[in-house]
Amino acid sequence: MSRLAYCHFCDDVRIELGNKSSLMGLYGGELIVPSFPFVLPKLAIIIFVRTPIDQPMRTLAFEVREGSNVLARHEVSSEELEATQKSLLSRNNTEEPATSLSLGSNVFLVPFAIDGPKVIKASVICDGEEITAGKLFVRRAD
């Protein structure tokens, strides 16, 4: 198994009781606006990375870009990364042992100004390797 990254683009993320997240206004790969320019109050990107349990992450960053322009970047400190992975491993069930670890980050672009068609790309940079998590294609309604 190799590393995998994936993401969801939506209007908002709400943290619920019981350590749950509710995604509001989930986009299916396209964000269609009536005209340009257009401003969304918020664009939320939930990014995840999964790694084999025998391949722990040494460095990790979550990034959102439009072309070469970095819109948001969250670097996880090595201390936080190590502590999180140790915590996840400590919960491992010997009856049904885990084969991978997953970590995620919520990224918010507030407000999200749209001046024309664009592609928003979410990525994970893990141990120097960039893994594309997903893309959102922004266009005007026909």
C-alpha cells in the first residue's frame, strides 16, 4: 500500500458533539457561479492523508493552491505529528489491527473571491513528496 491523499470541497464544516464533522454544501468537483467577479463568504477544504502503518510520516504539510499561488498552507510540527501518530497507534485493536494511519486538516478560505475561471488544487506534502488530494474547477454558469 502506498500513501493516499483525498479531500472534500464545501461551503462550511461544523464540528458536532461526539467528535463528528458535518460538511455543508459539498461540491462535486465543480463550483459554478452566476457571474464574475463573485465572492463566496467561505470555501472549506477538508484534506486527508493515509499512510501504511509501517511507514509513519516524518514531515507533513497541507496546501491549497491556484496555479503557483499558495492560498493556504498548514505545516504540522514534527512534535505534533509524532504525538498524533503515537496516539493513533496506541488505540490499535489487536483483534482487528490497523493497516494504515489517517490524518486530516480543515482549511478555510474566508472570503473566497472569484475573478474568473480557475482550478483550486489541494495537496499533501509528506516526507518531501507532493500528493494531489483533489481539484475544484470553478466556472461561470452557461
